[in-house]
Amino acid sequence: MPADDFITTLTYFTADSIAYNIKTFTNGCDELIVAGGGAFNRTLLERLQAQLPQARVLRQEDLGYSSNAKEAIAFVILGNETLHHHYANMISATGAKRKMILGTITPSTKEDFK
């Protein structure tokens, strides 16, 4: 199989897997924000849009953020949810028995910074 065909097949498989899981484990979505390396893959974005026609498929760049900052942004979101005592786990996706506040806030003292 030519390399281009193999890569396209894997890209379609990735997009189809993402779409399948969104359809199976959520109530669908109006927007899908893609970040990381996949945000730069036009074929992946086009296939996601084709598989999720009801959703707007966006890249973080479309919202003014860098897709390269995916992990940093995810931790900011999780930290914000913890700080405001919001549940952040998805029972339907993780199999958890109940909603949970993820993480803890550990106060420090001035002595910690000396």
C-alpha cells in the first residue's frame, strides 16, 4: 500500500473513532474544538466535519489560542473547575461511580518561598 494511502486511512480511522465516541458517549455536540497536532491536519478536520455535520469543527486558533498549548490550556480549565468546586469528571466516559471535583488546592505559606 502506498504511504499516502496508509496515512489517509489512519487519519480517517482517527476522525471516525472520535466521531463515533462523541455520538456514543455524549448527547452530541454543537462545537468540537480540535487542538494539538491534529488541528493542523486538514484531512482530519474535513473528515470530522463530515462525520459530525451538526457540529462546528473549530481549531483552537479560531478562538485565539495556540493548538500547541493544548495541555497547558487543559490544566488551566481543570484547575479553574477545582478552584470553583465544580465537578470535572465525565461518568459516562470514565465509568466513575459519582461526580467528583478533580484535584485539590494546597495553600502555601510565605516560608515556602524563602
